[in-house]
Amino acid sequence: MVAELDVEVAVVGAGFGGIGMGVALREAGVARFVILEEADDLGGVWRDNTYPGCACDVPSHLYSFSFAPYRSTSCRYPAQPEILDYLRGVAREHGLEPHLRFRSRVETAVYQDGAARWEITTRDGARIRADVVVFAAGQLHRPHVPDIPGRESFAGAMFHSAAWDHDCDPTGLDVAVIGTGSSAAQLLPDTAARARRVTVYQRTPHWVLPKPAADFGPLSRAALRLPGAHRMYRRALYTGADLLLAPIMRRGWSARPARALARMYLRRSISDPELRAALTPDYPIGGKRILFDSAYYPTLTRPNVELVTDPIARITPGGITTGDGRHRPADVIVFATGFRAPEFLVPMEVRGRGGRSLRQEWAAGAEAYMGLAVPGYPNAFLIAGPNSFTPAGSNPTLKEHQIAYIIDCLRWRERTGAAAIEVGEVAMRRYRRWLKRSLAATVWPDGVRSWYRHPNGRVTNPWPASTRAFARMLRAPVDQTFVPVAAVTDDRHFTSAII
Ligand code: N01
């Protein structure tokens, strides 16, 4: 790693967001940029999550970049290794490899008022000066491993779903899976097929909708070979997600049919009334991310699988004890317990104008204009920042909209000749009001516990509207949203830095 580097743009993170940003920078003619990645490969969540059964529950024809559309005529839901390969292919084909710097974990990013530039330090001691910084660290990359009493005493193998221990073969073993979200649902079928016994510890049931088969049938395969079919299919998925899924979160027209379908699917899949009752959510559909999965319920009916709803009291060297005093043995514990999603950019230290600290400003919950810019942090952008995760569509699509807007911002900055630009307070206030109103119409604010919310209850992660609405709102001209910021050399002028 070079110890000192001077670039136009430093991108932090090499997942879908960072790779998409890199491609856009190259197309915009920006030559001097780096993509800093803490791991030793690109891929983000698609690199980290290698648990058996890991796949995307959004069809890849939509869950791919518009400039590099996924075009299989046989498979609609490729597995994790193929999604990772897809991202690697995009990076290679768009010439990003020379820009990627692995094992570069960003520790600090500090805006230099005098130079109107960012100074970034990485754990390995590198110092990078950049005109612009784009944080593309994502929302779901820091595993949450609950501090359950006795955890350290466990004598067997114990790991998080996003750090799967492939040396641990569950064949013939007793496995405990804690959590029942998307990751647990996907890893259970393979684990249950191999283990002697699997105990699933559920705290809150999820709403589950069936997922179509991973592979297309013969008719769809033939149809996808027709000219323009892929484009039409992608459009149909995009529109379908907006019209059918997005309204569910807002108690809109599709919430009732979706709930009825989920209930019917549960009834048909689970005949044991006790198990069915345990799996029936008591909160509005959409309160947690809906599981699209057709293998989860059938797995729970296997004779070697037990669903436990008594709360976990403690972990012992040989298993797990629940609140009712019952102890179940375990050789392996899988924490499918999610991510520290509301802690955006942690543990990076990010300091903006006048030394202000993003961590302090976000202590009661992160917020950013359209999930991409924060007043007081000039020339800094985010991809997939606060409230820009869609639970009702394709996140790469939202990221592409943000990336296009960031490029517009960079062009505007160049045109105006400003040293730096930042989102203006007026635009931020207007957006904040809109966001508050829109979130209030969703099922999230007073609802069930989920990773969508900061521990204080504030909804910090999901986008409350359709993807089309996201794209439309990002059509707001940059000059009506951002303001120029001058370089300031005198401490007293920090407050008047905005031109
Ligand atoms: O995590 P989660 P995930 N004791 O937060 C439980 C995306 N994803 O990794 O619901 C006991 O959903 C927790 O219980 P509760 C997708 O966006 C996408 O599964 O809080 N249990 C819950 O059951 C998803 O939403 C794909 O009561 C504890 C579970 O752990 C996101 O990633 C595939 C506990 C965590 O569920 C996260 O999914 C996989 C404790 N102390 C993931 N703490 C796709 O297909 C937590 N839990 C695109």
C-alpha cells in the first residue's frame, strides 16, 4: 500500500455501491480515484455471506445494474457465488481493478477546511487526500452477535451467518440456529438436511411469502430468447415491485391481499396448529422485511427440526437454556442474528466542516438527504445511507439513482468552480419534513422491533416509498439542492463558509 495518495475521489467500500460508483466515475472521465476496501476482495455482502443456501430473493434480472443487466434465460435467482462473480465481472469489464485497494480499512475521514479537501487515513497507515469522498459501506455489513449470558463458555463451534465457518461440518451434529430472518430461512434447509438435530430459536415470527423456483420453466426460457424480452422482464419486475410491494409498507391496497396470501401459505405449509400459531406474526405485514422463501416452512416440519419460542436465558458449555429452564444440547451455534444496521459508518471517524463529528450528530439516529448527503460535510456523499434501503425492490437500482445524482453534483461543482459543495439546509429541512410524513404513514414507527430502527425507535434505514418516487425526487436540480462552500483558512469564518 502506498503511504500517501492524492486523488480526486476516494470511494469507501467495494460492494454494489462502490463498484457502481467506480464505473460511473470512469464514464464521467474521472481518472484519479480509488476504491478503498477493508477486505481482501470486492463484493460487500455477497463476499461476506457464504452460508449454505445464500441467494438473493429479488430476481437478478432486476437485482443487477442497468448498464450490465443480468441476462440468464435459465435462472432467475442465482446463488451467492454467481452474484459475486457478476460483480467481479463488472469490475473487470469496466477497468476498475487498478483503482481497487484491498485491506484498506478507513479509520478516519476528516474535512480540511483550509484546503476544502478530505484527508483519509487507513488502518495500515496510508494517508489519502481526496477532493471528494463517497462512503459506500452499505447497511448490512457489521454482524450483530448478541451478548447472551454464558456465550463465552460455549465449548463447540459458534459463528455468525455472515462469517460462516466452512471447516465446521454439521453432519450428525446438534445445531442451534438463533434468529429467524432472511439469513436463517436460507441457511436452514441445507443445515437441517445434514445435521442430526436443529433447534431454531425464534424471538419474533416473520411474515413469509412463497418464492418462485430458482430456475425458469420451458415457456419462460423460450420467451426470454425473444428480442427485447429481458428489458421488458426487468421493467415488469421494477413496476411490479413498485405497485405491489411498496404499498404494503404503507398499509396500502396490497397489504391485505399480501397478508391473506401469507396466511394461506402458512396454513397450507404447516398442519400442526401449535407450530402454526408460533409462526403467526402479530404485527402488520411489512413491519419486518418479508421473507420470500419456499423452503423455510417445509424445513420447520422436518422431524429433526424444532422451533423454540421460549426466550433464551443463557448459553452453557454444551447448549442453550431457555427461560422455562429447559436445556437443549448443541455442538454448533449459528448466530443468524442480523446486523448493526442503524450504526452507519461506524467505526469510522468522520469529521466535517469545523471539525464537527458525524458520529455525534448521528448519535440519536442517522439522517441524510436522500440517503446521500449531510449538511456540514462538503464534498462527501453516501451510497445506501440513511433511509435509502428499499425492502420492496432492488437495492442496486436505488444505488444507481444515487450514483447518477452524485455524478451530477460533481459536474455542477466543476461548472460553478466551487471548492466544495454540500446539501443546503433548506433542501434538507424540506426533505426531513417529507421523510417524517412518509415514515409516519408506514407500519414501522410504532411497530415491531427490527433492524430498520435505531434503538431509540427512530426509523433510520428503509426508504418509505416506491423506487419510482426515489428516482423522481432525485431529479431535483442540483443547484436548487446543493450550495457552494469556500475553502476557509480563518477559524472565525467556519460559520460563513457557505457562499
Ligand atoms: O437478520 P434479521 P438477517 N436473541 O435482522 C433475531 C438482508 N438479507 O441476517 O426479530 C434472539 O432480519 C431476530 O429476532 P427479532 C435482508 O434485507 C437479504 O436474517 O429481532 N434472537 C431475528 O429473527 C434482511 O432483512 C437476503 O425478534 C435474536 C434475527 O435474529 C437483512 O439482510 C438474504 C437476538 C435477525 O434477523 C438481515 O437479515 C439474507 C437475540 N438476542 C439477508 N438478536 C436476500 O435474499 C437478534 N435476534 C436479498
